[in-house]
Amino acid sequence: MKELIKKVVETYGPAGNEGRIRELIQKEIAPFVDEMRVDALGNLIALKRGNGSKKLMLAAHMDEIGVMVTHIDKHGFLRFYPVGGLSPLTMLGNRVVFENGTIGVIGAEKLEAQKDLTLNKLFIDIGANSKEEAAAKVGLGDVAAMAREFADLGPRLIAKAMDDRIACAILIEALRAVKQPAYDIYAVFTTQEEVGLRGARVAAYGITPDLGIAVDVTRTGDTPESATMDVSLGKGPTVKIRDSSLICTPAVRKFMEGVAAQNGIQYQLEVLEAGGTDAGAIQLTKGGIPAGVMSIPCRYIHTASEMVDYEDVLNGVKLLTHIMETEFMG
Amino acid sequence: MLLKRLSEAFGPSGCEGDVRNVLLEELSPHVSEWRRDALGNLIAVKPHAKSPRVMLAAHMDECGLMVSSFDRSGLLRFRKVGGLDDRVLISKHVVIGPKKINGIIGAKAIHLQKPEERSQVIPLSGLYIDIGAKSKEDAEKLVKIGDYAVFATEFKPLSETVVSGKSFDNRAGCAILAEILKEDFAVDLFGAFTVQEEIGLRGAGVAAYGIDPDLAIVLEGTTCHDLPPSKEHGYCTTLGGGPAITVMDASVICDKGMIAELLRLAKEHNIPIQFKRSITGGSDGGRINQSREGVPVVVISVPCRYIHSPVSMLSLCDFNHTLHLVRLFLNSIAEGGFTI
């Protein structure tokens, strides 16, 4: 599975620019699904037919955070806005890559003090000597993603865009592994999650599922002097209780816990103070949809080096596969 | 001039009737089918078979004030409707309520202010509207609690190409949409004049749900910031720089295919064009984009200096270029040159 993870995390696809990652996933899942379509917002919606009469929507977002070019100065430096939640602290010195392969490094203006480091003091240097030279490679409105290769540390993995490509990989693997789906499974690889859960909202409207589960990453509290959070790497995927976007439907949470317990899969409960997931948008669709979230614990979220535990990932595949095979009695 | 009429019309969020009436009067010879929904959105329908359903949207509402209580002396206390800057309120003429009563936002004269007061912005709680009433009873005969007020600003040309007036955000968009609706295009066209944008993009969402379009173009009068002491990379849009295309704002990422087509048309027809560089603030595009199963959206704006204040400024060149670009885009859709 590590090969698949490497492929999906390294592929370019910031919010609003998910074309490449979508093509990759389309190829990966084609053998395991019955139908595929792409909607107006670019969501990839795959249907795998099952035995039940109910519809299960599973959502993993394809988009990653990025930076959008807003200005090119006469010396060829680019100014940018964040696409999704970015901290200037983690940007400086990082490399970014545009869809056409152009690489740039993030530099900063002279600062009086380190606390003055804000996003508008940063710029991208693509090695151009003039506005014309820069404009030949990159245009206004173009979006770059973090440029960073996948690192396999054995039990742990580091990459950019683990949020949320690790969930894309898990969903792909679960589609491969599932034997007897208890639902018509709508596996949705969503767009624009990082800018406001936008893809999932319209996808859920079109599908109108009986049950919606998002797969995402969540932060941990297991690093030195970190903020309190009862989630650690290596203790299994989480069953979410709440985040800023939803209180998971209690029956769905219990259902997910039950499936994990029945199959001997280690899991953790997750209470996330800040941050949202696609499930928040799914839950509020039309007259309301029962919704839950399975998260993979992840350190250093929204940086170029997000870390997950490989056992958590494998357990995530197991839990998701069993969810697909177990009917939700709501 | 339609822009003058629209600019001077009374239409804060939730009270867009006067603007609606101006538009109905202006467009009745050109549009035969109208819809008015529960929130007050006005939708002109110009059907055409064998074409995608195209929604054009421009919000009618402007930022304003609402009377919240009376002082015994007959002064009116008020709340803001939409994102007005407290610092621009003092000493402005306003018109209030259905009777269009004249008033002034008063404040203590400088001679009477203590030194520390002079260095501070007077908070909203220290401001009032004076309608010249002698008492509460006197004031209540003219104005009711809940009445809206807007700035009393006359439309004026400043030069051959630059005009000033209130609420170009978004009467500029309304004027362009109205001009488009006077013409005929071989597309299935829904011209939506929306309500309550300034207080949360409220009209556009329900309008889009009702129309169920295949694609949407939002017309706006947007922030133009091209002035000192900002550095050039901090500019938002430039007056006279042509229509401003939004790639992304706080509410929407615009459709790449539609943007590419607008750029192509602009280049082919020598229309100056610019990207809006600020991403703060949302637009009706956000709600339309998120309607039903999702709608591809693009936002095209006329750059307007000093919006959300008593007076704004725009370039008629930008206005005409924006109008022409929209016209070209609709023709491109009609001729099958652009498809989703």
C-alpha cells in the first residue's frame, strides 16, 4: 500500500485544481467500481453496487492546501494568497510547485522581529530575472502546492498532503478489499474541502445518501508541549465525536464503534476542538443525513511534512471495509 | 442614465423595492416573463431552447442604516445594515423610511470635544440621526422604528469617463445586467437581481435553487484599491484597468474554464482585463456555486473606489468594457464556442 500512498501524496492538487489527482484516482479505482462520474465542482463520484437498498456515501477529499499567485513584480518575484489554512511560520524556505512543474522557494522581506512574519511579507522566487521571464512560466491566479517527496520511516510515514490523500488511499484500498457491500456505496473523492467543505456539500445533494461518513486526518496531542488532545499516533484510526463542523450523529458513532469492536480493530475516540470535515456539510444536506467521521491521527497538519502511523492506516482500511459490509440500522 | 437612477434609488438590504421598481420600469419593454420569489429576488426570464441555462446575477441591495429607537429629544438611534465603516458616518445626509425624510448623522462640534475625544472615532452608540424634530412624539410622526436609512448622495460626473455616486456596489452590476437584458441572445437566460447580499449572500442562494442553472455569471462593483500608501502588490483592482475577474474569494473558487474563455475573448477583442487580487470578502458567487449539485461560477466586477461609504467612484470605460465582455461571453455560449 505504501506505493499507492507515495503516488497519491506526491500528486499535485490544491483546492480548485484537483484535475491531476482525480485522473490518478480514476485509474486506480476503475477495476473495482461499477460507475464513475465527475460533477460540476469536480468531485469524482464512484458507485460500487451492493446488496442492500441503502446508500452509503464515503467522502475523502482530494484537494490539498496551496498558494495562489496574485502579483508578479518587475523583478520576477511572485506574491500570493493562501488557498486553505496556511501558517507563515511553516512556509519560509519551503519549496512549492505549480501544475506545469515550475518550482519556487518561499522567501521573506526584511523583518524587524520574527513575530512580524505574516503571509503578506512572503513571496515566491521561481528563479526569474524579470516580470516577463516569470510570466512566461506562471500566470496570475495559478496555484502552487507544497513540493516535498514521500518519506517512508518504516512504521511512520511523512509527506505533504497526507491531509487528506491518506484518506484517498484508504478509500481506494477499501474499495479493492470489500467483498460484500451492504449498501450501494458512493465513494466520493471530494474537491475544495480546505476552503469550506464545498465539494462534499453538492455531492451529498446529488446522492442523498442514507448514511454519510467522511474519512479525514485529525491532529494529535502526543508531541512535546503540544496542546491537549486525547489522540495519539499508533493507537488506531479514530471515531469522531465532534469538531467545529458537526456533532457526529450518535447512532453513527455507536455503529462505527460497534463495527471496530466486533472485528477487533483498535480505535480511539476523537474530540477535535477546531477544524471541520466534509461530514459537516453532508449532515446538513436536504432534510438531514446521519453522518460520522473516521480520522487518521496526523502530526504537523498543514505543513509540508505531515506524519501518520502505518498501522493506523492499515487499521483504517480494515475499519472502513467492515463498515461497507455492515448494515447501519440507524 | 440608468446608472444614475439606480445609484440614487433607495435599497438597503431587505428593502430593495425602489430598485426593483426602477428595473421593472426600465426593462418592461424588453422582458416579458418575470419572477419574484419569497425573498424579493427579481428574476427576468428570457427563454431559449437548446442552450444551457445561464444565470446572470447582480445584487440590488446596498449598505444602510436602520432606526432602532428614539431619544426623548427626537433624535434617532440606529444600527448598521451591512459592513459600513463607522468613521465615514459622521455629518452625512441620509434619507429615512418610506416617506424619504431628510436627516443628518450628527456629532458634537469640535469646539465642544474634550482633547481625548478628538483622537478617537466616535462609536456607533455616540451617533444619532437628527431629523429636526422637537420631541420624540414629533419624530414618531415621520419615522418608525425599523425604518431604513441610506446616504443621500447625488450621482455626479467627475470627468468625461469617471463618475461618482452612492452604492456602485452593486448598482453598477445591476446596470450592466439591465443593459444585457435589453438585448437578445440565443441563450436560455435568467437575469437575477438579488437581495440581501450585504448581510450574508442571502438572496442569491434561493434564487439559484429556483433557477437551477448550468452556469452562472455574477456581476459586481468591487473594491478598487490602487492608491498610496499601498504597494503595488497590495492593490486589489485598478480604476480604468478594465473588468476585474475573480479567481478566488472567501466564498468561491471560480470556474477555470469560464475564466479561460473570458481571457480569450478579452484578448481577441482588445478589452483590457485584470484579476481581482484580494480574496477577502465573499460574493453571491459562493452561494450560487454551492446550490444543489453545484454550479460553475465566474465573478466579473467593475472596479469601484470607496465602496461601503457615502460615495463611490467608477470609470465608465471599465463599465462599458465589462458590459461588452459579458455580451461576448453570452454570444460565445450561444454559438457553442463555450461549453461546460
